[in-house]
Amino acid sequence: MAEFSLLLAVVLLVLGIGTGWGVETGQKAPYRMHTLFSVECQNYFDWQTVGLMNSYRKAKQPGPITRLLSCTDEEKKNYRGMHLAPTFEVPSMSKHPKTGDWYPAINKPAGVVHWLKHSKDAENVDWVVILDADMIIRGPIIPWELGAEKGRPVAAYYGYLRGCDNILAQLHTKHPELCDKVGGLLAMHIDDLRVLAPLWLSKTEEVREDRAHWGKNITGDIYEKGWISEMYGYSFGAAEAGLRHKKNDNLMIYPGYVPREGIEPVLLHYGLPFAVGNWSFNKLAHHEDNIVYECDRLFPEPPYTREVRQMDIDPNRRRALFLSLECINILNEGLLLQHKANGCPKPKWSKYLSFLKSKTFAELTQPKFVNPATLQMMEDNNQKHVPVDTGNQYPKIHTLFSTECTPYFDWQTVGLMHSFHTSGQPGNITRLLSCSGEDLKRYKGHDLAPTHYVPSMSQHPLTGDWYPAINKPAAVLHWLNHANTDAEFIVILDADMILRGPITPWEFKAARGHPVSTPYEYLIGCDNELARLHTSHPEACDKVGGVIIMHIDDLRKFAMLWLHKTEEVRADRAHYSRNITGDIYESGWISEMYGYSFGAAELKLRHVISREILIYPGYVPEPGVKYRVFHYGLRFSVGNWSFDKADWEVDIVNKCWAKFPDPPDPSTLDHADEDNLQRDLLSIECAKKLNEALMLHHERRNCPTGNSLSTSEGDTTEKIGISRKFGRLDVSFASKSNHKSANNSQQLASVEKDGVINSFRFWVISLWAISGVGFFIVIYVIYLGHNRRGTRFKQRGRRRSMHPGHMEMNGRDR
């Protein structure tokens, strides 16, 4: 009997351990919790389910998980994914049973309501975590450890839900002051969820039906289709229930976003496209993807860790790249495991599959646990003073630059993107790519930068005027109308720039109504009749351009004026002359710059003009100024070496190891004149940064090692050769200007070293050989011609004696 009692005690002990969470909860009782996520009967949600379930297991998320599966009877007949997750079936409300409105997002609150009413699991739980299917769990998400309390759920911050601050909230909740901008991750007590869920559903229906207030300026919905009605339904329903959220902006992160220093996110939400180098992923590109049921198929293989370490020296930006890798690798690992469960044959060995199965990957993806910094709520930040070095008090920034679908802009993009990653510039960056439909079909540089595609206005759709510079304001306007951003300040650059350091609104004192920019003194039209013709406030016209830091609210009001004023000035051909515009070409080419200044003047935006942001390589720097941007829009030189961007309208990006001629070594510079020395050092830095960017780009493309150049296009070699010849002409010209021949030789050697001309000696020998062969061919042709001419002359002499008229004519012909 004693032995039986001992055995029973051991069994009970084991069972007690087995029901524990496996993490320290900080609570006296092991609270019961349940994780929910909502999907539909589609391939699109099936691969997301596989990824989320894999991460759920890896992260050791406590408690059970349930997929709320919304399907019509017809969809269920052909559905193959019932085995992918523990599932609770929910009637589909994608097509509303009363109104007929097609809105699949309503299935989320409808599914939660149905689960609460009909699931036994809902009767045996204290806390609920609600996620979306397009998420990857990195570590345990335990409500009470996150700080959730009854009446105080924890949720991720969704700053773009501006309807909480305007008429939308006043129309749809009695307590607009309680409206919280939250979503994505929800952790709440079951009692709160029971009160909230029916309100969540009814408020979603309300907002969905309120079509009069779907506008972007009211909802923040860039599509203005009422697609985020469910999110507002949640916030308004919670306000009705009197729930105040603990808002957290650290727990969840979008892959591609840079995490704050010291923060350990526990949830990845891949709702937006993201990229690592030349690799990218967009969930919308896999909407009909059958990948769960196709053996041996995974998402495209991302770069390896070793490659990513070379992409960025900033530790936080590098962490962002690693988070993106972690997201896609866990998705692919889940697919690999699911294929095995489906009975697929063992896949062929590959380096990537070996990595996914390796101990290294298992260690990299071990559960991550929240730290005190991650748990800090937004209200805590508002109440406490945050030290300056944390950066938490600073507004969000987004950087934009405009390009076209040409090789000329592609190498500039490579340079700017590399410098962006090494400069420490906060926030994200977007390339505004203006292309015609035909250009886009042939374009190869989609992966060079995070990109927003814009219809080209190079040829004006109404006037037919060819003016590519108008794409800049047109693209900014298009981005504002079609992209979603929570940034407070926008930094606008040109493609032909290199960042040397961060450009921030707090350092350069940008504010609402007071953008920051750099001086463009040659815009003399601000002082004469041009401004009086094109703005009602000529006194507010600022001669600025190049770098712009502007508050998002100002930019939204200003962008349309920028475009319209550009069209105005461009059409005003009577005032193209240099004495009016300052345009040395008198072609209206700088109309866009005036469009900017006149548009800003219309709104009376007065710029903070800083001379410490931008410098042109080749200009003498002011002593002690740490310029943040190189603008290589003009030709610059150091000794016999020179660079002019206009010489390089060629495809360097797609030709392995192609780069620009290396600038001189700084050790060879003359130190006698300090101004000239500093000028030349900056010029060398700019050129080196461009070449450094190109070399890293070629490396990421897995270009073959060696001196040979390879390209996907046969005509590129000729183009590159021609462009390099321009470089030689610069050298020859310089040597005629009494420069030392030693420097000339050094420049030629630099060109050879670039791998563009493989061997100077080879070309000289080839030229000699061709000349020799050509000489013998010419002699031979002359010899044959001489013999034939002699024969013909005898024959013609006999004919001319009979026809003297021909003699005079033939004589004239000769």
C-alpha cells in the first residue's frame, strides 16, 4: 500500500508539472489562457496558418490555440486544410446575410462571437490572446505578464486609425474620448471579451454601412473602401464597453521595420511587403498560392546570415534584417514540416533545407522573452521623461526619393540605398519609381529598393510636353494618396545623393509650417516677375531645394500645389530666359524647382534654410561643418581624375563587378592648401561610397569571382566601354592642361583595375594586329584595283573614240 501511495504521489507530481506553462508567470495561480486567430477556406490563409502554427510550437506559447475557420457550404466541399490546425468552424459572413455586402474582414468579430457562444473551450478560460493569421510568434505572449488586467486589455498601437480623433468616433460611439488606436495583438480577460465581442461585430457593421465617411481624411484608409471598418468596429466597441487599453508599440513589429534599441518584439506581423537586399516578400503576391499542397515548394530562399552581416553596419538596422530573415525562414520551416505531414516524399538535399533543419537555425529561433523595455506602455512614456539617447520621444520619419525605370537611375539608387543603411538615418525609405507600362515590362531593378510604383508623367498626359522632372511632385502626390504611413515628418531627397549622416527634423528644427531645406541661390525668379506671376505671395518665395524635411500635414496640403505650379511654370515659355529663371540652358528644365518654391509660397510655408546639410563634391567645405549629404549633380575632379554623372547613362548595376574609375588615393593629395585638401577628401569619399555600394550590390547578386565581366545583355559591354572612354578623354584633356603624366597613368590604371577594360596591353596589341592586317588588305585591294583599272582603261579608250561625248563626262566624273 505504501508503494502504491508513493507511485500515486509521483504520478500526481508529474501531472502537475505537465500542466505548467513552462515560463515564470509572476502569478500565484496558473491562469488558463487560449489563443485565437481567424481565417477563411482559402489557400491564402492556409499557408499563413502553417506559418503561425509552426511559430506557436517553436515559441512555446502557453495554452491551446484555435483557428476560427469561416467557410460557406460550397467552399467546405472542396476544402483540403482541415488538418492544419485545431479548428472551430464558423458560419461565413463574407457576404452579409442581410445587406449582401461583401466584406470578409467581418468574419473576425463574427467568429469570436460564435466561439464564445458555442465552444466549450470558452467556458474554461480566463485570458484570451487574439492574433491575425499573417503573424509569427517569437516568444510566449502571456496576458498577465504583459500587464493586462480585467478592464485594461493590452493591445498593439495602430497610429493610423485617425477616426478615433474626429467625427467618425463622435458618430459611432457615445464615448469618443475612450477610443483607442489599437489592433493586431489583443490580450484581454474573458469577461471583457464577452462584453466587447457583440459590440465589436455591431460597430463593424455600422462603420461598414457609413459610406459617407470612408474618405482617407476621416478613416486613414488609403483605399477609401471601408476595408478597415472591422478595426474601427473593435475600437468603437471597446469604447462603448468602457475598456481602456494599455497601448504597446514594442511587442509587435512589421518585418522591414527597425526595432528600437533594447526592444525584443515577440510578434512579427508580415502584413506589408519587406525586403533584405535584392530579396523581397509580399504576402499579396501569394493570394492564390497552392504552396501548402505542392511537395518540395517553399517561398523564395532569402539571403544567409553571413551575407546580411555585410549589408549594414548599424546594429539596429542589421537586427531588422535578421527579423525579416527569421519571419520567412519560420514560414518555410513550417511548410517543410507540413509537406512531411502531408506524406510528401523526402525533398532533395539543398544548402537551404540543410540550414532550416540545422542546430544553428533551431538556436536562432529559440523562444524570445519580453524584457522591461519591451513591456513599457505608451502611457508610461507620456508620463515619464525619456532620456535623450533613447530616441523614444522623437517623431517617426520616412525618407522618399524619386526615380525612373532607367539604368541611369538604377546605379544612383544603389548608391543612395547603401548610404541610407550606413548613415543611421531613422525610419524607412521608399523609392518612388515612375515608369510607363512598356518600360515596366522590361525593367529589371525592382529589388533595388523598397518601391512605390507611380504612373509616368514624363510625357504630360494632356499637353504632350516631355518633362521627366515633373515625376517628382507627381510621385510624391501619388504616394500620399495611395500609401499608408504613420510618419510625422517626411524627408525628400534626390537619387543623385549620398547620405553621410542622419537628417532629422529635431536637429534641424523642422516644424509644422516651417519645413527645412537647403539654399538654391540661383532661383532668382523668387525675386522678380516670375514669382509675381505664379504666386499670390511672392514675398514668401524661398530659394530652396535639394533636401526637404516637411511635416506630413504640410506635405498633404502642399503636394498638389507643387505639381500644379510646376505645370504652370513649365507652360510659361515666355519666361524661360536666364535673366528671369537663372536657368543657363533657358529650356524650362528647372520648372519643378520653381513649382516647389511657388507652391510653398502659396501656403506661406517659410523654410528653415540650413547650409550645413548638403554639399556638392568639388566645392570647398566650411570649416567644422559635418555635411549630411553629397549631391553629385555637377562634374567634380581631383587632379587628373574626374566624375560626371551625365557620362554614365549606362547599365552598371546588371554588369558584374562594373564600377566607376577609382579616385586618387588620399595619401597622394597635396597638403599645402587646407581648403583644397578638404574639398578633395570629400570628393574622394563620395566616389568611394558609390563604388563601395556597387561592389556590395554585385556581391549580393552572387557575381562570379575573377576579372571577367558578365551581363545578361549583349549590348552592355559596348555601352560600358564607351562610357569608360569618356573617362579617358577627361584624362587626356587634363594632361593637356599641364598635369603630370604620372597621374594620367594612374588614372588609366584605375580604369583597368575597375574591370571595365580588362587589359590596356591587350588593347594596344590588338590595335597593332588589326592595323597590320588592315594595311595588307588595303595594299591588296589597291593592287587588284590597279590591274582592273588598266584593263578597263584599254577597253574604254576604244569606246571613247566612237563616242567623244562620253569622254568629257567621264573626265568630269573622275
